Amino acid sequence: MADIVLKDVSKAYGVVQVLDNVSMHIRSGEFIVFLGPSGCGKSTLLRMIAGLEAVNSGEIHIGDRRVDTLPPNRRGVAMVFQNYALYPHMTVRQNMSFGLENIGTDKAEIARRVDEAARMLEIGPMLDRRPAQLSGGQRQRVAIGRAIVREPDAFLLDEPLSNLDAGLRVRTRVELAQLHQRIGTTMIFVTHDQTEAMTLASRIVVMNNRKVEQIGTPMEIYSRPASRFVAAFVGSPAMNFIPVSAIRNTDSGLQVEAGGATITAAFASPAGNVEGLTLGIRPEALRVASDGALKGRIALLERLGDRTLVHVTLADGTLVIGEDVGKSTLEPGTEVALAIDGAGTHLFDAEGVAYHAD
């Protein structure tokens, strides 16, 4: 295992800039998730670490070696692709052992590694089958097993669950988390699915528009988003955003007026021009209550069993989502009041930068 350090890494295809001065330090044994929308550069960054894409500028270090000038097979990493990339004419055992055979590994050592990986991934009974005889989840395990037998310094996984159906994605996600706990090797996982990121990651790297927006643990990303983009991208349902009409400092904190309600919370006070401020509120911080400060008309109800999501149109036309109990008796078209939990609110300026209390 080894730390992975990126220093001011940039990538462009002609005049199109894909990554712009990306830096980060991935600690040995971490499960890091690159999270972001399509086209943000996350897969390109992973491929640059693997050596499948050249670096235009900057440095990549794995352990005590600078590797951005080395070919992929000398970087000590193993890649798991979205499309499995298994040889259809080979058995599972042959697919897993092929790379080791190419580098001249001893046959007894190959057998030991393949058997150990198969036991770990519970694919032992499938070793003599061919890929066409396996389900999608089984093929993905074989692809992961092929990476495990190389005993790399780091595993690089490029959206490995996206080809699986919903139920299988959940089961395979759990298996990946358990696998990381067992082997403890550094893993870098690329996804645009924030649920995968929140449930798997030691830390999440949120990427957008060629750069890193924020790096933090799942709950740091969720509870203290550094920008409006992070706040909107992480969380389901997404955070509500309400334009701020006025702010004032009080002894108990910053008082914000938005959507016809007044909220007092421990925000850092914005400096300079306060035009364009937005109040962000997580849906779970808006609860239906008869004495709630935020009032509007119900546009839609989503009954999820354990809770009911209430879509409410405020007087200024802003649509927000709050929560009610699972057996809610509310009906669309009726007036409703929402109580605001100040601890679950966030403040963003016109540039999307968050203001947090120290």
C-alpha cells in the first residue's frame, strides 16, 4: 500500500481544458470516491493515475515514486472497468491468471492468488465457467478478482456498478465495502451516483467543471458543503434554495429573511455586497407543523412509507420540499406550514460560496 499524491495536475485535448491544476493527497488504505456529473473530468483523472492518459502538466506520485512518466504496468495499480473487459473464450480462472502469466509469475503462486481471490469474492464454484455463463454481478466480481490477484498498491474502479440493475448494485456495493475492509488496500472509485459515494467512501472528492469543489468525509460533504454546487449535488432529495430578502446581525446569530420566514442560525456574516444571497435548507430540516414559519400550498406528495415528501410552492413561487410523517393525511392543493430547523440551513453568496460559522 502507498499514498497517492497529485500535484497541480492538468489535462487538455487541444484547446479543450479537461482538468485544471488538480491537487490532492490520498492516504494509504483509504476508499476515495471521485464524485461529479458527466464531463467533470473524474474518469480522465482516474485514467491519468492509471497511466492510460498522459499528463500535460503536474506530477503524480505513488508511494515514494513519481509515476506520471511511467507506463501503466510499472505504476503498481490495477484497474476495474465499467464494461468488465473479460476474455469471452477464457474461463474465469484463465481470465484472472492471464496477467500474472504474462509477467512470468510462478504457476504455484498464480494458483494461490487466484484461489484466494475466488474465496474472498465467493466465486470459487465458477472458476471453470466462461463469462457468457455468468450473471452481470458475477462478471463484475471476476473483473475485481483479476485486479486483486495482481496485489497492487491501489485499485482504480471506473463506475464498476453502472451496468448492474438496481438490486444488484446495492448488493455489489456492500460486497465492495466488505472487500475493502478485508484487504485494506487503497481504492479510488469513480461514480456520478451520490448514494454510492456516501455509502462507500472514506472521503469524497466532489468534482465540477475541471476542478475539485471539495474533499471531505461523507458527512462533512453533506453537513458543511463548501459551495452551492456541492450542496445541490449531494443529498436526495436535493437541497432547497430560497432567495434571501434581508439579513441582520443579532446577539443570537445571523438573522435571515427568506420565503416570508425569518431564520436565525450560526452563519458566518457575509462580507461586502449581500445581493444574490441564497438560503439552503435540507428537506429533513423542513417539517410540517401548524406553527411553522414557512407557508405555502402543497403541489405534490411523495409517500415513501417511513416519511412523506411534501412539495410546497411558496408565495414568491419558489418550490421547496419538506417532510411529514409516513402516514400523512395531507392532500395536494391545501395550505401548509413548515417549521425550519436552523441547524440544517446554509447560506450561499451570488458566486455559490458557502458561509459557515467557525
